[in-house]
Amino acid sequence: MDTSDPYRPPESFADDSIDANVVPESLPKPRVWTPFVVFVVAFVLQVPVIIVFLIVLTIIMHGVNGIVHNLEEVAQSNIGILGSTLCTMTIFAGGAILTGWASPIALVNRLRLTKPSISPFGMATAICGTLSISLAFDGLSLLDLLPDSPVLSELSRIIGSMTGFSLIGAVLTIGVAPGIAEELLFRGYIQTRLTQRWGAGVGIFVTSLLFGLMHMDPVHMAFAFFMGLFLGYLTERSGSIRPAMICHATNNIISTLTASQEVSFNTFTSGLILASACLILVLSTAYLWAFVPNKNHEDSATESPQEVS
């Protein structure tokens, strides 16, 4: 029977004459370039995919001869806009899932689709925090502290004119789909890898920057950046992207359903809206920090140094 102390180092390691240079170096950290490659590929690929979709749709609606004269009309139609959005979301979700499958880690763990460590009240608080960001930007807009955004104005006009099945389609493609697809790509794939390499703070910040850049329009970029910070923090606290998916989808659905609503308030009321939104955001974030356990995802999402995805 072996009675040696299992915690005692081998004699060779205890020998003072051993050269320190022979001690193995620490294992390399996970590769960090893959999230950026996936982001660029997904960002660029959506353009040709949308063009092909619109050409095919135009041929179906107007025939081959209609490509020259009707392509722009089809692109601006309800089905063209919603279909183009769905193409983008498919690319985002597909990119995250494909790269997740290439990992030796289980897909559910790789993309942090596991059960979150957050209570129903915490989930409601997170939703309020998410909506407060939209409300804050509404307050800034009412106070004329944001530049005009022709892209968002036109999008609101188009969505606001939708009714019936078109509105249902808008809720699904502009409301629900981004809440799933964008979270899979950004908080699920990109942020998970970056936080493993650089830590939560830098990982959330860089992911939020990429999330903002993806929206292109200056005002929308700023909104997406701050939304990304909050959803990224929520993901790290809960250890799952499910809460971020719910918050993201809820915000988009409400924005879609209220796109046609035009409101106007005086300066005092607009300032009160902005102050209230900021207060709700601070309280929501404080609650997440104080009462939602900081679930460490390393046990479920740590990857081997040899991983290539």
C-alpha cells in the first residue's frame, strides 16, 4: 500500500539544483481573433445575401424583366424590408451556431444557453432596465439633444404604416428575431470568447462596440452600444444569454408596436422622462449587482487551448 503524501511534490521538483527554466509554461489563453473574423464575415455577408433575396423576390413578383424597373420598389415594400431583416438575422444566428458547433464544448454551454441564475423578480428588473435605455434616448430626442436620424425616422414611418399580417411579420422579424439572433452572435459567441481572454469588463465593452457598429446609423449605434453594455452585464451576472434574449426581444417588440406613435412634451416633462429613465437604469443595474449572483461560466464554457473556433 502506497503511504506517500499525495500532496508532496516529486523529489525532482524539490531539488534546488533543478533549472527553473524547465518548469512548464502556463497554458495559452483562448484565441481571440476568431470572434472578430466571425463578426466581419457576418457583417459583410449580409449585403450579397440581401441583394440575392431581393432579386429573387422581384423575379417572383414581376418576372425577370422586372429586375431593372421594380427592384427598388420591391426593396422598399413591406415584404422586402421584413425579408431583408430576416436574412440578416439568419446570418447572425447561423454564424454563431456554426462556430459553436466547431467547438469541443457543448453548443448550449459554448453559447451560454444554459439556465440563468436569476429570479423572476430579477428578470422583471432587467426588463425595466432595458426599457429605461430606450426611454432615456426618447427623452434625449424630445430635448433635441440627439441629431436627426433619417434612417430611424424612415423605418418608424414604414413600420407605423403596417397593419394586419404585415405588423405581425414586423413583430416577429424586427422584434423577436433580433432578440434571438443578435444575442446568439454577440453575447453568446463573441462576448463569451472575449471575456475568457480579456475579462468581463473589456469583453463586455468590446462586444458592445461591435454591437453598436453593426447598426451603422449614428443614433442607433449609440443606443445599441449602451444597450449592449447592459445586456452584456446581465449575461455575465446570470451566466446565460436567455435573460438578454428576453430583454432584447421585449424592447424591440414594444418599439415596433409603438413606432407610429408621435408624442410631444414640454421641456420640463421631457427632462423628467430622461431623469426617471436614468434612475430606473441605475436602480436596475444596482439590483443586478447586489442580488443576482455572479455566476461563473468558466466551468461550462472553458475551452481547450487547441480550440480553433
